[in-house]
Amino acid sequence: MWKVAMSEEVGKALQSVVDRVKQAAARRPKTLPAVPPRLVAVSKTKPPEMVVEAYRQGQRNFGENYVNELVDKASDPLILESCPEIKWHFIGHLQKNNVNKLLGVPNLFLVETVDSAKLADKVNSSWQRLRGASMQRLKVMVQINTSGEQSKHGLPPEETVNTVKHIVSQCSALHFSGLMTIGRYGYNLTLGPNPDFQMLLSRRQEVCDSLKLPLEEVELSMGMSTDFEHAIEVGATNVRVGSIIFGNREYPNTPSPEKTSKVVSEEAAKKMTHLTVSEH
């Protein structure tokens, strides 16, 4: 009985988010690249059955924050059998000693959290060794710490261009896909456009100017459950949404920042008038 209830719940929640993604994209200013936003359903702490249900409803991109959980979930027989076209995104902090384990994940699509040239080198050499030089390049994003918080991982913004140049010129097994940020939890959107998102927009502009890349070829991964619509309106091409699709997560001990800021963020989102910024 619970499976039927869960199935209906996940299906309805997912469809609601998909509709909201499309509506937010329609509100984007025409000055932004017309790239349809990709929805990444973040399934951390949730069972394989819920991933399979979302997949059955048409969802293909899924994200995980922890290497061990991603390895277990991606290798689960139910998911391997039921979700042949699944695309896994790694969206958590990646330590060098976990790189080989991560790169062995079946259907790994994108590593969103490369936050140093040294880590890029490690991922590059491991991918070459594990998958062979003839295999398709691994898509990676460069994570930027746009809020400057010590609790957040990511490159200092001023190191963005040099790190991207390093990946493009020195990491032949990697494909640079874009920039990613987590940003400050609980930002009050009634104060105006999120400065973390604006920072990522400006860093993309610098990267594109320096490397002579078209804007539409450099993705922006930003926005989560409480602010993904605003993120899309100002230029996100990849949003990471979990709790409003799969329900609140169960953390064993202390509440995460994500949980403690949820009420504040939802209140701000309710009051928000749709805000847009130009590309420059």
C-alpha cells in the first residue's frame, strides 16, 4: 500500500517541479541564452525505489552528495535493471582519495564539484586510467564559492578563469561543461536578486571572454528547492531539487543548514516578486 501512495506522491511532486521549471524558463529575459534548464532530482537519503519511480515518470538526471551513497545507489540491481538511461550527477565535495571510487559509478554523467586544478588533474588521470583514452570525455563543472563562507567548498571566484583554462588545456580526458555554486543558505529574495547567482553569471562572462567560448556552451548549475525558479529566471541551466520532489530528508543527528533555513527561504519565496537580471 505504501508503494502506491509513494508512487503517486513522487509523480505529482515531480510533475509540479517540471511545470515550475518550464514556467520560470519562460520568464527569462531574451538577453540570456535560450538553453532549456535541466532538472537534477537530488535523491540523497532516499531509497532506490523512489529513484525508480521518478525515472518511471520521465526523470533522467539524478544527483547525490556523497560518493558512497552514489556508488551504492547507482549499483543497486533495481536501479540498474529499471533505469538504463539514468544520468548521475555528483554534487557534493569530492576528496582526492574518493576519485577512483566515484569514477567507477555506472552511468556517471557529470561531476559538478571540481574545485581546484589539482583535483581536476586527479580526475583526469583517473578517468584516463579507468575508462581508457579512447572513451568519451567526462563532463565536469568548476565549483565556485560565491558566498565566501568558510563552511562552503569551491574555488575563490578570482581563480575561476585560470582553473578553467587549466582544465581546457591540460585535462584532455575532461570536458569543461560549466560553473556551479551552492551559495548562501536562506538568502531572502525580497532583498533583490541573489548575489551568489549574479557572481556566477559574471564569472561565466569572464570565462567566455577569456577562452572565446559562446555563453550558451557554458552551463550554470545554481538553485535548489527553495530558490530554483529565481535561479532559472536569472540564467541557471541546471537546478538541483530534492526535498520538494522526494520529501524532507532524514538526518540522523544535527539538522543540516538546508533544513534550518527552509522555513525562512520558503517565506521569502512566497513574498518574492519575480526578479531578473541581465547577462552583463
